[in-house]
Amino acid sequence: AVSELVAEVESAVDAVSELAAEVESAVDAVSELVAEVESAVDAVSELAAEVESAVDAVSELADEVESAVDAVSEVVGASESVLEALTRIHLPFE
């Protein structure tokens, strides 16, 4: 009877050990999954930062283009004023 009880206890201990190993394996798998998710989140965060940087660069470029267009408009306006003034002045070219 004692040997049967010992055998049952040993069997229970083995079952608990197997269960503990399975739990440890599951915990390891979850830890790996968490690490992969963190890595993916980091990659998305880096991509978002790069996109934000690109948007900032495009915005700066748009500002520079707008400034250049304004400068060209001023030059065109000044040229038109000069042409108008020249057409009003009738200089003798003889």
C-alpha cells in the first residue's frame, strides 16, 4: 500500500513537472511574441518618424517654392512697370 502511494506521488510529481515545463515553454513563447511585437512597434515608430521628416522636408520645399514664385512675380511686376514707363517715353532714336 505504501509503495502504491509512493508510485502515485511520483506520478503526480512527474505530471506537475511536465505541466511546469509546458507552462515555462508557453511563457517563453509569449515572451518571444512580445519581443516581436515590440520590434514591430519600434519599426513602425521609426517609419512614422521618417514619414514625419519627409513631410517636414516637403513643407520646407513648398515654402521655398512659394518664396521663389513670389520673387519671380515681383521681378515680372517690376519688368512690366519698366516696359510701361518705356512705352510712355518717346525718345528720339534718330
